[in-house]
Amino acid sequence: MSEILFNSSLEVRFDTVLHRMQKAEQASGRSPGSTKLIAVSKTQPAEAIRALFALGQSDFGENYLNEALSKQEVLRDLDLVWHFIGPIQSNKTSGIALHFDWVHSVDRLRIAERLSQQRPKDRPDLNICIQVNVSGENSKSGVTFEGLTDLATGLVSLPRLKLRGLMAIPEPGLSIENQHQSFKKLREAMLALPFEGLDTLSMGMSDDLEIAISEGSSMVRIGTSLFGTRLSKA
Ligand SMILES: *Cc1c(COP(=O)(O)O)cnc(C)c1O
């Protein structure tokens, strides 16, 4: 594929996603720009990130640490904001604490403790969203609604982390009504937490961003609609 073709289709997709977000904000009476776009660049080459940055996108989400680090190395000249959104194994926490600005997928205290210990003292606090399992036993990732308050309470006492909000990935195949319900439950769970400064609901992907925005999403994590179909895991 020629670079020009690649970049022009990327530009069209980027405009389309921004337009979908604007329409969804408008439709639910939310102020324009109240939802931030996280471009999910897993399996995509560094050049795709560079091209999207040139179009004005600054926040990128990655799922796999090693893949992310090699892209970050090549893109060091750009002022990017990096979000870690994938499942976290304990042996990956130090790389994440060093090289990311946000982590959306914290679902147990042990991981939060390691991120807190390993976040360099000269960096700003690491922004954290707790991943909640909104789909019951059908999903492996995320803390249960029952376990959320305990995890959040433990997390806010840790230095160098800043709890910003919650993240969820509803199971695929839900009815529209149940997708609304899942996002709504996440929002209500955040409102019920007794802590100051929670301002982030990380919810909505390529197929459900409109529903998520109508339920109060503040960050949508979009891969396929921006970059096209992913090749298998890099
Ligand atoms: C891959 C991924 C996305 C993006 O999904 P698309 O359907 O491609 O938009 C969002 N969030 C997480 C946690 C992901 O792993």
C-alpha cells in the first residue's frame, strides 16, 4: 500500500470517528469535546501512530508491553500520552510504571502496589482506572462490583498513583439495552465511590462508542474504526 493512500484512508477514518463522537455528544446533550479519544494502536506499526499524531491525535492505547516499548522508542521525538489498557501480569508492572501516563486495567491491589512502588519519583503520578467486570462470570478481567470499594480504598492510599475512575469492557453480543445497562452500572459505581477527583469513565470501543457516550463516557478506546482490521497479535 502506498504511503499516501494509507494516510488518506487514515485521515478519513479519523474524521469519521471524531464525527461519530460529536454526534453522540450532541444527541445526549453533552458538551462538545467532553469525550476524549484514545487511539488503540495495538498491532499497528509506529508509522501509523506517527501519521495519526500528524493529524492531531495525541493519546494512544497499547495492550502489550514489549510491543509498546519498541514503538515508544521509535516515537520518542513526539509528545504522546500513553495509556496501558491490556491485562497486567506482575512481571510487567515496572515497564508500565516507567513508560506510561495512564493505566486503565488495574483490577487487583497487588498490581497497584507494584505500580506505586515502581513509579519513578520524578514523574507525575500515574493515572489509574480500575477495570470492573460488568459482565459477571463471562469475563475474566476486572474486579467485581462487590470488590470495587475495597480495591479503590486500598488504591487511593498508595503514593504516586492517582485514581481517576473506572474502565469496563462489556462482553460481546449483548443487546443494545444491556449495553446501556452495563455502562450505566459503571457510571453509578463510580458515583457511589466516596473519593474526590474521580473524573474518568473509560468506556466505549469501535462498535459501541455512541452507547457509551450516551451513558457518560469520558474516554472512548478506539482501534478498528481508526486503523482498520487488526492483524493478529503482534
Ligand atoms: C483492542 C481494545 C480496544 C479497541 O477495540 P476496537 O473494537 O478495535 O475499537 C479497546 N479497549 C481495549 C481494552 C482493547 O483491548
